[in-house]
Amino acid sequence: MSAPQINPSEISNWPILKIKYRTDADKIAALLPPGIDPSDESNVYVNIYNVPVPDVPEYGVLIMVDADYRGTKGCYTIGYGIDQESAIIISREMNGQPKHPAEVTYFRMGDNVTARCSHQGYTFIEFEGTVTGKADDFPKYEENEWWVKVSRAVGGAEKSYDFPPHVVRVRSTYGTTYRENVEGNLSLSKSPWDPIEELLPLRELVSCQLDTPQWLGREITLEGKIDPDAFWPHVDTIGGSRWPGQMGGPRRSR
């Protein structure tokens, strides 16, 4: 299979930098809302990308963790940090997709791959790597993401909702048009606004790849209710992400 051919400067077939690392099972469990369960693995998935959404460039970083819902394996999405303002509010309002502002640098020069993700003046993810060759497989596969759609009551009364929390299932199917392996170094840095280094510490770097997907289908469906009282500790987040927050910002030191 040959490498994809695109028009000069076109972004529609940019590969996604897919990074998988292992973290602590209890760290993932602490972030999961009631009803979404820890999986048999404890991986964090960091996807750094530039894709047209809907038809303009969106540089972004997607952070997900292994999680199951009603026996279906998938990933709970912590956040999509993106540089495109128009997609942030409507994505969360409509589907519960946790998009929030971030500045993302991502490029390839020869076989060298560089990525950097920043927010509120803090750089929270950096990656430097080298492409080592074409991958052995180009699979078709399915992914399930779990989002949460919720709206607190007007006025902010304790444990009161205008729309109580529900799980949203995002079922996506893909082919793979091209895939390359990458060896590199992932660095997570302290940030009060994107606390990945603290809440999902890096224990082992599992894999890094440049993946050029073929989009085959996507279904977004409203699934089951979440216990509203049990969810209340998870309701306040940092911006549009699912990082635990306080009044929309980082939690204050106790």
C-alpha cells in the first residue's frame, strides 16, 4: 500500500498522531462518573490532529481513557482541546462533546514529528519523535466514546438539573489508508487548567503512530441516565472539559 497522495497544502488527509500510554487504574477510576466503569486496561489515548471541522482547519488534542459502559468496551473522553472557537460551545450544548480552548502545534519535517499543546499559558503535553517505518497492519475498526450531556438548573441550586446527566455514545467506524510507527518522547507538564500530568501520570509509553484514517461512519446516540445525585461531584469541570473543576476553573488548593 502506497502513501496517500494529496494536493499541496491540503489538510483533509493529514495523519493523526496517536499516542497510547499506561497510567494508574485508580487515577482513571477517580475521573469516571457513576455508571461508566473502569476497563480491564488502564491506558490513556492522546490524539493530536489537524482536520477540517466542518470545512476549516481545526488543530486539536483529544484525551481519552479506557472505560466500559454496560458491558461495552470503549473510552471515556476527558477533553478535546481545540483552536477553533466556533466548534466549542455548540459541540457541548448539542451532544455533550467536551471541547475547550487550546493551542496546538503539530507538524512533521522529514521523519521528525513535533507536537505541543498549551492552554492559559501552560504547556501540558509535548512530543518529539522520529518515524521508523510503515506499520504492519492497516485495519478496519470500531471505536466507542462515552460523553456526558447535562445541564445544571438555572440559579445553580444544589443537585438540581434542567437536564439530568445522560451518557452519550459515539460509535465510529474507520478504515486505515496508511499508518507509520513513531519512536519518541512524551512529556507531560504541570498545568492547573489541563492537569493530565497530575491526574493521569505517565507510567509506560505503549505506542506512537501516525495514522491516516478512512472515515466510514459515525453514530451519536443518547444512552442511559446517570444517577443525578451520585454525579453531582463530577458536574463542575474546567471549562468545557471533563477535568474536575470549580466554577469553571481549576480547583483551589485546600
